[in-house]
Amino acid sequence: MPNFSRRNVVQAAALVPFQAINSSAQNSAIKVGVIGAGNRGAFTGSLIAKDPRVKVTAICDVVPEALAAAKKRIGNPEAKEYKDFREVLASDVDAVMISTPVYLHPEHFEAAVKSGKHIYMEKPAGVDVAGCKRVMRAADSASRKQNITFGFQQRYGGVYVKAKQFLESGAIGKIREVHGEFLKFALKGDEPALPIPRNEKEKLEQWKLWRATFGEVIVETYVHNLDAINWFLGAHPLKAIGTGGRTVEKRGDLLDHLSVTYDYPDKVQMTFVGSQMTPKYFRSNRERYIGDNGFVETAREYWTYNTGGGPVTEKAGHEITIDALANFVNNVTSGKPENVGVRAAESTLTSILGQMAIDKKREVTWDEMMRSA
């Protein structure tokens, strides 16, 4: 196993926090606009603002309280405030970070592509097949000078990058099976049920509770795991079959647990299990790749391998979102952009395939899903 000795595998992750990055003068910084100033937008905005190569100059949200809170968290009191995302796209920002509700992603992504700005878009691509196809078309139409990154942080996280390289070295042999799981506490079950939103204000307030605005939980949340698995296997699945239900959830129309089995090329099956109702003290979010000579396990906080000599684990040195944002800035400053729009849509469609299999209570193929819209 060249380059993967026990000594070097437990060293620090490949990428470093923003504070360690050298930069040019602040007046040459990339001007970034944050569109969607909720929890995620404020978080990623505050992280990228720590990069000395970046200056967050615009923040946009339709909720005044969220706008004020995000501006404070990001730490630039001079940042311009907007309520209309189109005004941000028409401004002098160089790049936008889009963290709006999922049902708005295709529209906002399409507009951002047309604006010519560099784009960091939160996952997933959309809530349905039609939305994902819209994102694919927009991504294909983008200028080759535009950098288009989606918030699938595993693709850039140092621990994941090393695990991928280790797997590709052949150290665990041929992959025979894959398992993924995301089990977490998200609800107790005593949350009060709410009526279907009657207007746009209620729709925005409740967007995380309804499939039409959030996407099923496998689409909005578990898509991280499925994207990582697609990446490691180098393909999207051919078909899926699954089941799920609502054991304690009383709000909205989302499932609180599910299980899907996907068939990938080369006779590789992957099982994925997700739950939103574990006890508060229990959480498990990981992927396992089992070969004929060992296994690799990946997670946001670490990666582990074992080829017979006992497990070896490396911990991440920091939150891997930092790695994804650093990569985004590197692409922009180096003039070597990436465009992952189609790939991001395919990972979202992998989630939608699982959702369709659960809904239809039968096996669903990739081709059938793609013909559905």
C-alpha cells in the first residue's frame, strides 16, 4: 500500500483553515454576495468571510430579522442589504453563495448562471426530477469561465479525499458491498401539527416540513451520503427499492425513517438507512465500503481503514465545509473553474430515485425516473 503507511495516514487532514492561507491585499479580494441568510447561509457566509481573499459585500434575505442576524455573524457592517436576489445578481459582486429554500434552487441557480457570477450553491439541486433537469440545462449553458460548486462538502473534505485515494489504490480489493446511514435526533414526536401553508409567508415559514418545498428527507439531508457514495463508486445507481414511514412525526408530510437498497454497476449493492428520531445522545452518519481484502469507513469527522492489521483512523482537523469553501475560492482566484452542476443534479436524482421507490412500493429504475418528468 504505497503512500498509505500507518504513520502518514494519521497525520492532519489535507487542507488547512482559511486563517493559514496567504493572500494579496484586501482591495483585490473577491466580492461575495450571500443569498439566503438563514442558519446555513449565515454559517457558510461567516466561514468564507474568514478567508483573507474574500470580502462579503452583499447579504440578501426576505426576512429582516434573518438579514440582521446574518450580517452580524458574518462581521461586515458595511455589507449592502437586499431583499430581492435579482438585485444581488445585478450588483458588482464576483460570486454568490445561494442558501435559499430547496424548492427555489432551480430558479435561483438558473438566474445566477445567466448573471455570469461564480456560484456556490447549497445542496440539493431541487425537489423533483423536473427541477434537477432545469439545473442540468442551466449548468450546461454556463460560461466556461464561471466556477460552479455545490455544497457537497465530502467531495473536498481532507479525510474523504484521502479515503478515496486509498480505495483507488486497490488496498481493500474489489468493492463487494456498500452501506450508508444517517441516524440522528431531529424530532421528539410531540411537535404540534400545522395546516398546509395558505400563502407565501406560511410557505417560507414551513418549508422544512413539506416535501413540495423541502424535498423528502432523503433528498434534502441524506443526499450528502449518496453523493459521496456515487463519487467513490464512480457511477449513479441503476435502480432502487425501498420502504419508509412516519412513526412519530405529526407535522408536514415527510418520513421520519427509511431504508433503500440501490443497485450500482458491476453488481455492487448499496443499502442506505436514515432516521430522524433517535435519542438525543445518539448520532451516526457514515459510509462503509467493503472489499474482498478489507474495508474503508468515511464520515465528516474521520476516516478508517482495516486490511487485516487492525483499524487505522485519521480524524479531521476541522469542519469539512471549510475545505469546500477554500476549494471554491482557490478555483476562482486561480482562474481554473469547475462546473459540477450536472453531477450535483445526478446525486440529487439518486435521492429522488430512492424516494420514488419508497412511494411506489416497488423497484424503480433510473431510466423510469428520468422519463417521469
